[in-house]
Amino acid sequence: MILVNTDYITGKNLEMLGLVKGATIQSKHIGKDIGAGFKTLVGGELKGYTEMMNEARSIATQRMIDEAQGLGADAIVNVRFASSAIMQGAAEVIAYGTAVRFA
């Protein structure tokens, strides 16, 4: 599956199939949350949260790809990511784009 953040793929004529998306909601692990609280006192990267968000993006991306494959897509164009707080201690990550077939 080809994923691009542009609305075209050079040299390909595209037939648009529709919007596809994948999402996941991740909650903070209490141990990571305590460690992150200490880290905010001295500054620096919150590696536990970075890892959590990388995993969440990976899960959301795979779910988006699965939906596109169900439509018979060859690629997804205009791929975007968004995140938002759902509740105290939990965040949603969504990946979305337009599924296309090569014409």
C-alpha cells in the first residue's frame, strides 16, 4: 500500500474510492504518568509518552490501511494524522486519507 501526504502520485491516474480512517485511544500508564511528572520538573523528552504516541499512530495507520484494502485500494493519498484528549489521561489518535485505485 502506498501512503502519501499529497493529493497525487506522480505518473499515476487515480480513481478515488473514498475517505478511509483508523483510530485508537490510548490511556496513560500510571508508572509512565508518575515518571513524566518528575521529568517535567527538570525538562526534556517524555520518552514513555513518545513511545505511546508512536504506537498509537502505528495502530491507527494500520487500521486505515485495512479499511482501504477492503475497498480494493492501491494507495491512500492526502494522509493526515490528528490527536485529541478524550478524557483525563486518555488521547485519541486518528489517521485518515483518501483511498484510491490506479486507473
